[in-house]
Amino acid sequence: MLDQIHWLAAVTVLGVLEQAYFFLQVIYARRLFGISPPKISGPPEFERIFRAQVNSSEYFPIFLALLWQAGLFFHQGLAAALGLLYLYARYCYFMGYKASSSERLAPIYFSAGVLWILIAVSALGILHFFLSHYGGLNVLQLLTA
């Protein structure tokens, strides 16, 4: 079983570390700009860092669910590769947003595209499972015949 999920687990740990890095960036920005919790407003530089972290945190559960579904029902290697692409795009998004609000756009669109691909492969994998398990149809055999 572990040989079927080790790449997914590794990408998950990398994602958690990335989230921790984003959290730390907000803490450093709070100290730099003298903004004590629970305040969430301040100079634009702080607000961009804060929004980048919050936005990344909001999408993280969606990413994790899709990563694991795609990996378990479709293909672990593909899901892990897409997961790494997503994490890289999120890092670029964070750094771009930290610099300027306009620099966040390309990475956010790219990361959204990766999520859509994960949705597609998850859905295909789950559909294949239901068709083969409950319907007796092996789509892969039909395609190769």
C-alpha cells in the first residue's frame, strides 16, 4: 500500500512546509510593519503578503483533496507531478503578489489550470473505478482492443 502513496505523501509534506513558509512571511511582515494581531490592514506591502497567504490557505484543502483523489484513482506519479507544479505556481503567486498585485495574475491562472487538470483526472479515475467495479466495464481494455 505504501508504494502506492509515497509520492502523494511527499508532495503533501512539501505543501505543508510551503504553507508554513507563507505563515512565517506574514509574521515577519507584521513585525516589519508593526501590525499586531488581530489587525489585518496596514501598508499595501503588508496587505499583499497577508492576502497571498490567506488565499493560499483557502485553496490548500481543495488541492489536497484533488491530489489524493487523482493519485489514488488515476495515477500516483501524474498526480504528484501535477502537485509539484501546483506548489511551484503557488510559490510564484506568493512571491509575485508580495512584489506587486499585478504580478500574481499569471501564477494564479496557472495554478487554477493545474487544479482543473487534477479535477479532470480525479473524475476520470473515479468514473473508471465505478464503471469497472459496479458495471463490469473495463474502459482501458475497451480502448486498447
